[in-house]
Amino acid sequence: MAPVIHMPEPLCLVKNTNGRLVANPKALTILSAITQPVVVVAIVGLCRTGKSYLMNRLAGKSKGFSIGSTVQPHTKGIWMWCVPHPKKPDHTLVLLDTEGLGDVEKGDKKNDTQIFVLALLLSSTFVYNTMNKIDQRDIDLLHYVTELSGLLRTVSSPDLDGIEDAADFVSICPDLVWTLRDFYLDLEAHGQLITADEYLENSLRPKQGTDQGLQNFNLPRLCIQKFFTVKKCFIFYLPTLRKKLAQLETLRDDDLDPEFVQQVADFCSYIFSHSNAKTLLGGIKVNGSRLESLVLTYVNAISSGDLPCMEDAVLALAEIKNLAAVQKAIAHYDQQMFQKVQLPTETLQELQDLHRASEREAIEVFMKNSFKDVDQGFQKKLETLLEARQDDFHKRNSEASLDRCSALLQDIFHPLEGDVKRGIYLTAGGHRLYVQKTEELKAKYYQEPRKGIQAEEALQKYLQSKESVRDRILQTDLALIEREKEMEEAHVKAEVLKAEEQRMWVAVLRQYQQMMEQRQRILQEQVRQMERNRIFQHPLQQRALDLRHHCQILWKITEELEICMKINEFLRVAEKTLAAEEKAKRESSEKEKKLHEQKVKKLLKKCENLTRAFMEFKAKMTEEIRVRESLLKEMNERIKMLKAKMNNNNESKQNTEMTALQRPRKQ
């Protein structure tokens, strides 16, 4: 069981010496010994307004915190009284009574602000004690202090900076109990009775409108409502006659106004029932030792000058609120852009229009939440941040467009790249097919929606990256076309040679036919001549037959010689053609070169065979001609002999006839 802390009387927790706040080590030692969660109730208000009386009643005592009866304030700094919690046995109630604000003898607004802020930061229930009614001055003061406490909390506890979760924010903010002392007004509004809580809510309710005056009116109310999520209001009538107020500490309840006594009882009951333990971020409950650490942390932060003076409070608050307004505006801009913008946008103008619309809304949010931005410095800062956001969205839009286009290009052109790898376009005419297919895929790419502003640039970069592939296909295409052209030329030459050969053979045959016809006519004429010469019919006929036979042989030899000469000429032309073809094919592929070499070898071999046959035939014909010439010579000699014999026979016949004629004469 946790030890019970016995404090018969309050002890100064934070001393205020010459305007400097210093933690009391003795009080800190008492706090460090408390292991239970602590419910910290702090009260702040103007001096001589009965703050200490309420704190004594919460402690269950009539005396304890000093109650002054003169114009001179009694409480200095912050006093602490730790007592067992009357309704929560496992908790300790820590009561903090503060030095009164507005002490004319002190004249230091900065010191008042420090005490106000420190009490607000240490408490789990904050009692704001004011006089008579709720007025604008009280609201502004509470607003300033809540903002300054947020600033001090951020400076002294960096881990609390940037709280965005509403539940976390609520957990570290105290409840607000607004006490109105010496209340004399009727709780009535618009002709109807209202409660004290309704009076507080009406006083903190913002007005509708957007002009600067209304914004200045609404700002402190909105901040208080945000900072204090739980708010309660108590009114206290004058406790007794004014002449008896000086002895208030010694008066019994019977001597006091019964309504006042009931109001105090209601106040104490609410505090005991609804005040929660002090908590830190993350729901961590504060015990005595943790409260000790908070006291030291905040006092040291205030002593180091991190809290601005009251003269600079407006500027500090303006900076805080305007920075917050800038952050809200930026957050609203980001939210709107993330909701409306679908990256990549089809055009830059689309993104610009969305930016302008979100920018207008963001500026409206800023204007609604800003406070005294006289020189519009924060609005200009917002515009600069929005411009940076715009540039960031432009960059992200370009990146999203480039990613989208790259994925599209990869998906659309992937089949073409596969065909290229398989060598489908490495053929004659392949470059034309490749370009045609590329144009088809480009058209398909252009038809795809939401490519963004980088569509054309991404396409051109992709096509440029494939320039080497296209050049390789083009070079292969040109080489294959050139080779086909050479092969076509060689084929044409072969056809020409074949046609020339056929024409030559036709001419040779025609010439041979004409020669034969001419010789036949000559022979026929010779035969007719020999027939006319009947005397020599038989020898001449035999001679004619022999001559005809020899002439036929000579004609045949001549024809064969001419044919051989033609063949020889054809072979020379063929050799030249083959040489030209060999030269043209020398640059072709190795396989075709071998085929051509084999063809050339076959042709050369054929030419050698033809040449060899021709030479053999020529030698044979030469021998045949020689034999025929000797036979012809022999025939000529025989003809001469026949002629001589015939002449002798004719002379003998004439002589015989002459002798026969002479004999009758003699007889």
C-alpha cells in the first residue's frame, strides 16, 4: 500500500523572488515521495479575489492557504498542499494556489504571465477565478496564456511538438473551471433563464462571418475551446456582508450566505468527482516524482527566457497563430490536391487549374485562422510554400507521367523487340517492315489515355534508344538488297549469254544450211555437167561421186572446225563472265562463295574437256584433211591419166577411122 502523505499546512512549491521563479527543494522532496497518481488542481486569478478560500475548502480546511484581509496580497509564487483524495483512495490531491495577478506593487506583467502559464501547465484541472462576469479582457488573457503555455510546452518538451491526434491533445490539456466571484447579474439571455455553463458557452461562442474584425473576435474563443475540451462554470454570490469579508477565514458556514455555501459545496463536489489525474502524452499518469520533473522542467524553461514577456505576447501569439494558420492552410491544400489530383494529369493546364482552386481554398483557410497578420508576411510565406508545393506536384506529375509512359512503351513495344531478337527483320525489305510496325505501335501508344505531359518526350527517348537497332536493320537490309541485285544482274547476264549462245547456234546452223544448199547446188550443177559429158559419164560419174564424197567430208570438217571456233569463242566469253561473276560473288557469304567456286570449277572442267576434245578433234581433222588431200592428189593424177588415156583413145579412134577411110580409096 502506498504511503500516505501528511501535510498539515501548505508549502511553497515555486518561490517568486525579485521576479525570478525558483523551485523549492523541500516541496520537491515531498512530491518525489508520492507514488500514487496525482490530481492537480491549480487556481489563478486577480489578487484579493478569494482564490485561497476556495483552495482551503478543497483541502477540507477553513485555514491553510493564507487569506488576506488587507489590500496587500499574501500569497507569493505558487503554494502546494498535498492531501488524500476524498473520493479516490488511490490518488493524491495536489492543490496549487498562485500569486494574485495584477499586483500594483509588483508591476511586472511578465512575472504574472510566468505564474499563470506554470499553473496551467502543471494542473489537470485549471480554476480560472474572475470577478463579477465574463468579459473580453478575461477571455483575451486566458487565450494569451493558453497559447504561451503551448509554446513553452513545445520548447521544454520537444517530444510534444507537432501533436496532431486530437485524443493525444485532449489527454495533456487540463479541464477548465471558470469561477465568477461576487456575481450579481441575472442568468438570463433572450428572455429565458440559462445556467452558468450556458453563460460560459455563450461567452465563448464564435460569431458567423469572415471579415477581419470577426476573425479577431473569434480567434481567442476558438483557441480556448480547442485547448479546454472540458469546461465548467460556477458562480459565487457575495459570501456575507462586505464588512464581514475581512473575517471570512474565521466565519462559520452559518454566518455565510446559504446560497454561497451551497455554491462552494457544489464546486468542491464537482472537483472531487470530475477532476482526473494529471496525464502525459500517450496516457501516462503522473505521480509525485513525475510532477517533480515537470516542475523543474517548466521552471528552468521559464528561467532561461523561453517565455516571452506580456509586451511581446501579442506578437508571439500572432506568430503562433499565423504559423498554425499557415500549417492548416498547407494541410488543407495537400488534402485537396491529394483528393482531386490523379497523377499523371493529361495536360499541364489541368494540374494548374486544380492547383489554383486548392490554393484559393488554402488562402481562405489561412484568412479564417490568421491573427493580426498586419504586413501579410505570413500570407506571403504561405504563398511561397504553396508555390513550392506546386513545383513539387509538377515534379511528381512529370515523374508519374514518365513512369506511366515508360511502362506503356515497354508493354506496347515488347512484341516488336522480341521479333527483332528473333531476327525477323534481318531480311531484304526488313527495314520497311520494321518502320511500318513501329508506326503502328506509335499509333497504339498515342491512343492510350492519361499518359501525362511526358508522353511525347518519353516516346522520343525510347525511339532514340532504339536508333542502333534500326540502323542495324537498315544496314542489313541494304546489304541483302545489294546482294540480291548482284545475283539478279548475274542471272540476267547468264540469260543474255544463254540467249546469245542460242542465237549463235541458230546463226551457225543457218550459215551451215546455206553453205550446204550452196554446195548442193554446185554438186547438182557438176552432176548435170557430167551427165552432159556422156563420154566421160562413167569415169566422171565415179569421179563426181568420189568428189562429192570428199566434199561432204571436207564440208563436215569445215563445219566442225567452225563449230569448234564458235565453241572456243563462247568459252572465252564464258570465262570472262565467270570471272566477273567470281569477282561479284567474292564479297558474298562464304557459303555462296563455295557454291560459286564449285560452279566455276565445273565450268572450267567442262571447258577443259571441251578444249581437249576440240584439240583431239582438230588433230583428227588435220590428219583426215592430210589423208584427203593425198587422196585428192592421187585422184587428180588418175584423172589426168584418164584424160590422157581418153585422148589417146580418141586419137587411136580417129586414126582408125582415117585408115578405114583411106583403104576404100586405095581399092
